[in-house]
Amino acid sequence: MTAETWRDPRLGAAREARLPAGPIRYHDAGHGPVLVFVHGYLVNANIWRKLVPLLSGRYRCIAVDWPLGSHVAPMPGADLSPPGIARLVGDFLDELDLRDVTLAGNDSGGAYAQIAAADRPERIARLVLNSCETPECSWPPGPGGFGLLKAAARRPATHRVLYEPLRLPATWRLPNTYGWLAKRPIDPPVMRSYVRPVLTRPAIRHDGRRAISAVSPRYTQAAADRLRRSFGKPVLLAWAADDRVFPLDHAQRYAAALGAELRTIADAYTYTAEDQPQRTAELLTDWLGAS
């Protein structure tokens, strides 16, 4: 196993689903009501490594490596636009015949989860939006300079050059890398699993480039409108109290518009499953029990 393919064993057994667009790797742990996790750009299933063991005693936790730049299996023929990623989410639920799913998305994974819930709600029973894009947010988000990611993705050369500094661990804590997403340093093996694919594997870098170049707030705004009008299922906004990328006041207004519940997680940035896994697990368990 290489640095880029390593996944924490706490995530459960590694498996592969064959979707119409290509193969996708996932990890499966626990039994009970199903939770499917959707991560954001340039991370993978490892982002849930601390959270899954806290939940898998009561729930079946499925952590997928979505094709967002830190994955294992390239998907050269897949549509990796936001509607395309949302279609992958729906196809994954179909392939595993998952029903009454709680779909939980973090960071840009929350944007994809909103689109999937709006487009393909039939297998989704609940939606958890965990510090992510709202209709008021730009995508990529403006704070921290993340908008540069989309601009650089216009050309293969600029996209490749932009990520070269990530070879140096000292860059991992910068605001425009991971420093404003995780409040504390992320374990080096995990970080290597995030950054090595985009640095060393052209096919994975190409997938990531196609994904990030296609994002736009118009997709989340359209999804939010459909969710308001027709989703009709429980929605939780689980927000980092100290989030520096996705403002809490945006979440407050979005929760009110959706008629959803908003709960905050203290002492955390966007990656609450990284910074505060215990608090995140307790919040989810309590809300799932009540809903």
C-alpha cells in the first residue's frame, strides 16, 4: 500500500462499487440505519476516520472516496461537474440498493449532497449539511483564496504548478490549503493520502481538475431552491462554531429558509470530524434519534 492509497483501518473494509461512470472505492463499517458520507475537494474517506468508529456501533457508516483529486481509481469517462458528481452519489446508492439513507456532506461535499438530495431524493431520508456551501456562499469559497483553485484549473499546466508547494509539509497549514479548514494539524499519513495523488498521478490530477473547474454557486442556489420547495425531509445544519470559510450567519439564514435545525460544534473549523469527532458524533446521534 502506498502513501496515496492508505486508508485508516477504522473506516472498515475497503470495497469497490462498479458504477455506470466507472469504479469507485468505499469503506463500510457497522450495522443499522445507513449513513453515507460525502467529503469535499482534495480529501478522501480518511476525513471520517475519527468519526466512523464513534458511530458504527449504532449505524452502518459508508465512507466513499469521491473523485475529487485524492481518490484511488481514476474516472476518465465520468461527468465530474456538480450535477455529474451528484449523479454519482445517486448511482452509488442505487448500486448498493441503499434505502432510507442519511446523506451527510462536509465542505464542498455538502454542496454535492444538496444537489443529490434535490435531484435524486427517493433513497434519502435525511440530509446533514456539515459546514459547507450555502446559497450565499461562492463556490469555491472566497475566504482563504480558494477561488484560485478554479482559476488555475483552466489549464493543465497552471493546475499542476499550483499544487507543487504541497510537497512541503510546511505549506499544509496555510490558509489557502488546509489551515482554515482544520483548526489543528492533520496527521501526516492522512495529509499524504490527500496530497500525493494530485502530485504524482496525472489521471487523478486530471479528475480533480475537471471537478474543480466546473463548480459554481449557481448549482447550490438551484439545489437550495428545490430543497425549499419539495424535499420535505429532515435537514440538519451541523456547523463549526469557529468556521472561517463558511460563515455561521449564512448557515443561520439557510436553516431558517429550509425550516431546518442548526446546531453548532464548538472549537472547530470546517472539518469538524477532524477537530471535534466526539462532539460531532454526539450531535449526529442525538439529532438522528430525535428525527
